[in-house]
Amino acid sequence: MSEKTLLEVEGLKKYFQVGKGQTLKAVDDISFQIKKGQTLGLVGESGCGKTTVGRTLLRIYEPDAGKILFDGKDISRVSKKEAKELTRRMQMVFQDPYASLNPFFTVGEIVEEGMKIHKMYHSETERMERVYELLEMVGLNKDHANRFPHEFSGGQRQRVGIARALALNPEFIVCDEPISALDVSIQAQVVNMLMKFQEEMDLTYLFIAHDLSMVRHIADQTAVMYLGTMVEYGSTRDVYEHPVHPYTRGLLSAVPVADPDYEKAHNRIPMDGEVPSPINPKPGCRFCARCRKATAQCHEETPKLRDVGGGHMAACWNL
């Protein structure tokens, strides 16, 4: 596995103006890196900013501050021509397989569209041969190319979405909760398929998910977000086996285990209260209102990520 860093994010911020004097700090000063051929799992509760991170990396949203270094080049500010070229190297698998496919296009047209925009291949025949190849790679067949999205199940539509993402031969793919809308029986199939493609094509993933068990299965590194900030980050083994931030511990304690004896003896760590609003957040740790170990310092000063050993990072004053 390569030790080359393909993507490095430094102090990324993305804010939205939601009213007069109201600023929603969706992503507020986060940093991480992903090595080529590896997967970073990004987890956290709904509304913490995970999807905004993915969309900002791909320049669907313009970053407000910070750097996004892709293959050593800062892409946080690029021209339209450069942004178009980036789409060949960076793609996305969307969460909703129902909304992410154009209902007026056939599956063949959906998969082929990017290749036409980037003028890949010399003829229509060559492009369609590639479309058929991609459909077979994701478990469909060439006959499906003439059908419309409404004729497919959710799992089949997500396979089409994966084929579309692979069509431009990208190096980096943001997987934005790609299995959350699928039946449990299909989820493992899709994840195993993504892992197979990663090994065969040397792909690099940002895998955004709610399912902590699935992230543990697929990710080399794991980052935990809370209310727009990153609270813990490190190797998946360290984060799951030795969590240090109170929020990470609470999340992992809530993961169900298919063992009645374990569940009976297992004590979940309560996280009382609701997630505060990310609009004009107060100074201090964003988790302090729900943390039983919060001190006066937690309410007054914002903790920064610091190394607690071996590259395992956490943002907490009480470590």
C-alpha cells in the first residue's frame, strides 16, 4: 500500500449565511489527510457536517477558508477549466440512489454522460462498450443500459451510481453514505464491491457513514465529527479499540452487538441533551453541554486536536 498522501486538508471551513447576522458553521476548521489507496471513514450524528466536507472537497461548495491539497496541488481556488479537469480525478457516490439519477436518461446515458463531456474515446461505439463493461463490473448487464432508473431497485440504482463514478477512471471517490438508503441484505454487497474496486484500481475513498460497524470494516483511518468540528482522528484500530474523546466513547457504546450476553452486561455511555445549533456557536468545546466531565475551561476555550500517542488525535481538555 502506498505511503503517498493523495489528499490533505488544512483548516477547512465552510459557512452558510442563513439569515441576517446568522452564520451556520457547517465545517469549522478541520484538518486530515488520506494516503493513496486508503479509506478515511468520516462519522458523526446527522447534521455534523460530514456531507458538507465531501461536497467541499469536490468543489460542489466553495470553501470559505483553508487548503485542500490534492496530489500536492492546492485546489481550494481553481479556474473553471481546472475544476472540470478535477472531475475526471475526483468523483462522488451519492447517498440517495433515487434522487441522484436523472429519471429522463437511460442507464446507458447516465453512465456515458461524463465520458461525452470529457471527450473520452473516439466513437459512440467505444463509449458504449465501456458502458457495458462498467455495468457488468457492478453486477448488472448490457441489457440494463436501455432501461430507465425507475425500473430498478434501490440496490441496482446505487450500482448504477457507482458505475457512473468509475466511468472517468478517477483516483479519489467520496462515498456519501452510499448504503444508508439500502436494505441491510444489500449493504454488505455494495461495500464489498467498493473494497474490491479499491484493490483492483488503487482507489482512494472518503467514506461517510452513520454505520460505525461498516466503517470499522472498510476504513483504514477514522475521523469523528461533532457540530462542524473534528473531535477525534486516527487509525481505525486506535479509534475503535481505544477511544479517548467522550463523544466517541458515547457513539461506540451505542453500537449494537449480536450477542445477548454481551448486550446484557454492556453499559452504554449516556449523552444527555440535544445537539446544540451550529448557528453562531458559543466559544468553548461544542460538546461540553452534553459532556459529564465538562469543566469551566471546556465552556470558555475551544480545544484543538492534539496527539495522544502514535498519531491518534483528539480535541478535549480532559485527556
